[in-house]
Amino acid sequence: MTQEDLAEKMGVSRQTIAKWENGESVPNVVKCNELAEIFDIELQSVASLFLNLKDQDSFKPKDKYIFEKCIVKDSKIIIPDEAMAIFNIKTVMN
């Protein structure tokens, strides 16, 4: 089945299918369920293809990040250490 064929069956663009294939994005749970039905496999198997369930940290879409919440304390924004390291943000002291 081509990307175009699958896209048509699912009501999405061919580019969406391509993004799923190359890890730029993942389908939502509804689309994962549709994939499971189309390919006659378990939903968990589909999810495992996109999110390695044994090691969920191994899935990181290209140029997209998920961090803890930022905190505002004493009129200062506290950014998670991981975000500061990735974006090379330095602490500014008054």
C-alpha cells in the first residue's frame, strides 16, 4: 500500500503519513486505532511502532521537545535544566 493509498483511507494527507514514517510526528490514538484496523493488528502493536513502550524516552520527534512545567517564583521564570542545556540558556543574576 502506498502512502497515498493509506492517506486516502485515513482521511489525512500523504505528507502526514510520511511524517509518521520518518518520526517527525505520531498519530493520535484515534488514528492509531484506524491503522490497527486497516492492518488487522492490535492497537498496542501500532503504538509500539511509534513509541517504543519499553523505553519511551527513545522517541523524540525531530526538533520537538517536551519538558517539565516552567515555574514562576518571585517574579522569575524557572526553566527546567534540560531545556536550558538544549537551548544553551545561561542564568542571569541581578
